[in-house]
Amino acid sequence: MAKETVSREFKEQNGFVPEKIAKTMALFYEQIDALAAKVEENFEAHGACARCRPGCCACCIDDLTITQAEAAVIAAQYPNVLNEAPHAPGMCAFLDDDGLCRIYRARPIKCRTFGLAHRWQDEDESGEVYEMRGICELRQNDVDLETCDASCFIAPLVMDMRLGMMEKLTFGEEKRIALRSLFGK
């Protein structure tokens, strides 16, 4: 079976999403959303309360980068938004004046997991690996993260690796694109 490739025109136009990419991303988003819901449920079982609600945009930072596949989905599902003016610098370019996401259904993986407790590994100067845990600053006093088991955390590295493999197979390379750069294309 021949490897499918995406033409340079596709990358430049950023508006046509081959059906395979759209389906793959839709399934991936469903899996991430289900995982995020389970992680949140487990975290709340430790006494935390959900704080993320429509209009809360504390985690909606500027300078966020996404994959080519995520950019293609946004371009295909929200071409009109890309012709509007982006939100002022400092916050995510896709926020509206009320702090709501204008591309919510196609929001990137990072946005789907913001606000959740995260865990990852880091390495100190001596090469020793240790676990790091973090959460949205609005929730950091909800629960002692050290007392929570692994089911209360999302592991971004696993999602990033899977997304990276999808990028390489589809586009031949991993490339990050600034969200703000999608406007006006």
C-alpha cells in the first residue's frame, strides 16, 4: 500500500482537510475528551471541585502552538473565524470578547486538557528522573496533589507522542504552528 502524502498546496491553503485526517482527529478528540472527563471525575473524588466554566479563560494563553493536523481541522471547521480579527495579544487569539472560545468544537488537544491535573517526568542536573505534578493555578489549593493517585492526572507526553506520530505519517514531519498565525490565511 502506497504511503499517502499531503501536497505543499494543502499545507499552504490550510483549508482542505482530507477525510482521513478529519476522521482521525475526531476520534482522537473523542478519546481525549473521555480521558479528561474520567481524570476530572477521579480528581473530584479527592474533594476537588470543577472550576472551569464557560468564560473562564485563565489557561487560554497566547503563543500556544498546535500541530498541522489540528490547524487543518480548525481551518476546515472555522474558515469564517479565521477571517475575523484575532483576540488582542496576551490571551488566546481565538477568544471572543466574553472569554469564550470561538473554535470550541475544534479546540486543540492542549486546550482540551487545560485545567486538569498533569504529571510528567523531569530530570535534575545529575540525571536523576523525578515526577512533577501541576494544575491550573485557580485549582492549586483544591487538593494536595501528592496524595492523589495516577488516575487523577493526565499525562501530556503520551498525547504529544501520539499526535507527533500522526504528524509524521500524514505530513512527513512534526511541525508546530502558532495559533495566532492561522488568522488571515
